[in-house]
Amino acid sequence: MRISEKQLELVDRQIKRINESGNYYSEVYKKAGISGVSTPEEFEKIPFTDKADLRNAYPLGIQAVPDEEVVRIHSSSGTTGKPVIIPYTAKDVDDWADMFARCYEIAGITNKDRIQITPGYGLWTAGIGFQAGCERLGAMAIPMGPGNTEKQLQMMIDMQSTVICATSSYALLLAEEINKRGLKDKIALKKGVIGSERWSEAKRKYIARELGIELYDIYGLTEIYGPGIGINCPNQHGMHIFDDYIYTEIIDPVTGKVLPDGEEGEIVITTLVKEGAPLIRFRTHDLSRIIPGECTCGRSYPRLDTITGRSDDMFKVHGVNMFPSQIEEILGKVDGVSSEYKIDIAHDEAKNKDIIMITAEAEGRVDFVKTADEIKKLCKSGLNVTPNVTIVSLNTLPRSEKKTQRVFDHRGD
Ligand code: ZN
């Protein structure tokens, strides 16, 4: 979807504000001769920005307002060292809560619901975003934060929580515990709002079935407000993205070329009204596509399809580009195998070749040796790689309260 006149005006205003602020990006734009934008062609010439820029500008180099207007910071660390800091004004915090409340509404959640919030509070944007949106909606927040499964289940029963907010891994852990303890009849959950990361259909079906709930994917990242910039509608055809706050493009992650609607690539986001830390053409490294056409629900917000992975999760084995999602898809086809897995890549010096090792979980009822063999064969025929496969019992691999790291590359260790 091409950038609209209205969105262009907002971006133009953002660039002028950035340049006046003298922040990190004002230097970038001055050097590039960018003083504003009036056509889609001009917009597409604005250089991309990346997490690396935010690290360079650490701690507050991207702040575009005077100190007295900043009311809060958040931070994201990611998997590689130095954190980034994002300053928020009162309006940014407000806008974020409005968007988040809109997410709950789209999921059919009302002020009568009781929302149990398990993502972490603090520097990370997750917990506090779920909380602010809940309060804006007028629902009852049950601010648990992560961990302490015993207490989570107790509160879920005592408070009769109707909505659970969690990562997919933690929702899975709770579903497994509820199943194991036979608590399903004691809980009142109707809906799950799950922080969007790549997760398999198998995992989705298991959680939905075990908890007897409808699941919604909520999208967002700390650099752009946090979670809450888009969510599935009940029709479940992709996540509606709030184009009055952000503009979304899909690019080829290698060439940087903007791709037409429908084609899969990397999500690039421009904030339209953010004050504290405006970002223009920020590369998220999340992979998805824009679903062409209107949603059957009648909402006109554009839609992003399910996140299929991250462009920086891509790994090369024998010169072939691969994504964890490809392995995940194969595991989903094998009977008795859970949705949790881990991929280790190493180099065999003696044979001078890369080795890929997959660790997957399976239910006790299946033969581990046969299951490993089947996965091996499917990888060979589908991906043209022959991994070493280890099968372990259910619940052996760690369940994460944040995004789960799947790929461990030991080459060069
Ligand atoms: Zn819809």
C-alpha cells in the first residue's frame, strides 16, 4: 500500500521536527540533503535506519524533544549486547495506550473482562503496554508479570481471569500445566493475546485446544512504541496495523527494494506522530507480507500476515540460506513432536563441512529413534540438508518468557 497524502504530510512534519531538534538523525538527514518529503518517490529515497543506529546514538541521541517533555524511557537489549534507549513523551505514552486499547477491542475484549498479564514489567515494553491498554479500555488488569507458574494458576482460578496475555512459549507452558493438573474446568479463560513472534500452527492449535480459548497475535517492538501497534481481528486473516500512527512497507532484505503488496519480505516501519523518538523507515528484521485487499471484517487498516521469522535469524549451511521456520514446519508434520526445538550449527574441521543439529521434543508414546529418522528424511527431501536429530522428552527444552532463541551458531567458537 503506497504512502497516502495524509501520511506524507505527517512524515514531512516529522523530518522537519527531527532536523530542528539537532538529534542523531538530523545529522544523517542534513548530510543526505533531506529537509522534507512531498512525494512517494522522495519518501522511498530516505535512507533506512536500523537498530545499529540506535546503538550508535546510545543513550539518548535519538531524542527529538527537550528533556522536560520526556516522561519515560524504555529499553530493548536484543540478543547482541549494547541496549537501545527509547524516550517517550506524555503524548507517546497516551497514543500507545489508545492503540493497545484498540487492539483489545478488535479482539472483542471489553471493560467486563479480567486480563491476566504475564509479560515482564520494567525497562522492557511488554507488561506496561498490556497494562496501559487494559486500563484505557476499562477492563480489570491482573498484573502478574512473568514466572511463578504456581501463583499464576492460583490467580487465574481465584480471579476467574477471562484473558491471558503471554508469549507463545509461556502460554504453552501454562496450557501444559493446566492440562497436567486437570484444572481446565476451574478456569474461565476465553481469549489469549499473544506477543507476536514466529510460532507454529501446531503450537497454536495445542494452546487453543488445551485452554479452550481464541488466540490473537499482537504485534509491536520496543523501538516503535512496543506491543500494540496491530492485532488479528476475529476473522483471523492477518494483523490489522494502525496506519494512523505508523506507515508499513515490505522490502527485500537483501536489496532494500520496496516490494508490492502480497510479496514476503522485511517489515519496515515509519512512525507518523511519535514525538520522543521518531523513526523513519526503521528496519524491524521481522519477515512477513502485506495481505492485499480489504478484510472481511470491514476494518480498513492494512493487514500484515503472520510473522514467519526474522531476517537476522537466517543462517547459512553449505552456502544455502535457511530460516528456523523451515525446520519448524517440518517438525509440525511429525506425529507426537512438540513445537519447541533448538538448532545448533557447528563446523566439522576434519571433514570441512557444516553440521546442523536439531533437538526436538516428543511425547513418550512415540519411538524416539524412528521419530528422529523421520525428521532427518523430511529435512533431506524438503531442505536438502541432513541434520543430526536428537529427540528428548516433553518439557526438556526451556520455555522462555521472552522471545525464544532457536539457533545457536558455534562456528567460529
Ligand atoms: Zn479484519
